[in-house]
Amino acid sequence: MSEQTKIALVTGANRGIGFQTARLLGLEGMTVLAGARDAQRGAEAARALTEEGVDARVLAIDITDATSVKAAVQRVEEEFGRLDVLVNNAGIWGVTGLSGTDLFREVLEVNVVSVMRVLDAFLPLLRRSEAARVVNVSSELGSITSLTDPADPFGGVDPGIAYPASKSALNMVTALYAKALAGTPAKVNAANPGYCATDMNGHSGPRSAEQGARVSLHLATLPEDGPSGVLWGHLALAEDPDSHGVLAW
């Protein structure tokens, strides 16, 4: 690994969009830290990435556990001394057996509070990068504009409250971290991968996990004049099904 090689961490990298994101970043020449709560599954993912020629290392990290996050930061500190790309991909739709406010609390804990925990913990290492890129994987379901527009493909669906609210909160977190880092080389953006076929939705989405991952790839490799503090990704209302751009909050 050369001194110029970028170091990228993807949480929830052992499957789905997270795995594909790690793969695409690795194929761009980055050293990829495949973050996974389950070390064995993380090792399997890292092995699969290595077989494709990616410089991949498994990084055990449970984003809901402050001790686990601290240990992950310490390892990255000791091995690399900095972090160039952080993709906060790990998240949940719901929790079996929970409903109402109990479900709401748990989903926000994972999708928002834990993302902040990871971001805050790695921020000192991100500041050491010449041009850090932070990607918080969000959703069009977190766009209040989209979800309340009858003309929008998602305007007529009922996704419950917990998941959309968590992604709306994540969007605000993204905007405020971008504001706090304004004037620095770092960029913080939210990604809308679109409705992709993943384990989370029983593989019902029309887009592939790789298509969704390309949204995070774009934001993770933004040039110096790229945006910060936006929700960017798949545009479901566009005539071209492959259209991407900035979405309304």
C-alpha cells in the first residue's frame, strides 16, 4: 500500500449494498476496511473482495456499542493513522417483535444515534485526511418532500413511521455535520441508493445492490468542487430510470 492509497471504511459491509460499496471502492484502488458486527461474516466478505483483487481488511465494529467503536478507531489509528472515506451504511428497517414507540426508539438508535457515534469517533482520523469524504446512506423515504407528494412513486405507500423518520433525522445530521465542516476539505453527504433488492426488503427492489452502491461510490469520490450537505442519488420521478441527482429534503 502506497502512502497515497486512500483508506475507506464501510460499515455493514458483509452483504448487500454495503458489500458492493466496499467492492467498488476497492476496485477504485482504495484499501477497504469491511466493517461488520459479526467478525466471521466480515472475514468472509473480506475474503471474497480479496479474490477480486481488492485490498480488503475486515474490521470488527458494532455501531451500537461504544466500546466496539472505540476499539475499531484504535485499530485504524494504529494501522493507518488516518481515514479518508467513511461510508455509514449499516442500518435496519425494523426489529422483530417490536412495534410502536419501542420500535421507533430502536430504529433511531441504530440508524441515527449509532451513525453519529461512529462519525464522532472517527472524526479526528477523518480530519487528518487531505480530503475526507463521509457518506451517510439514507433513503428517498427520508425525504419529506417525496413522501408527501402524491405524484412521487413513494408518495402513495405506507412505510410506517420508524424507518422514514430515522432517515429524515439522518438527513438533518448530514446537513449539520456538513455545515460544521464547511471551509475544510471534508465533504459530508447523504446517499439515496434507490429501491434496491436486498435482504432488508426480501430482494423486492427493482434496482440491484451494485446500482445502489454506485451512489455511495460517487459521493465517496467527489472532486474538490463537489457538493457537501446534500441528499444525492437515484431520482425515481425521472423519465430515465438511471437518472441521479440532488433530492429535496
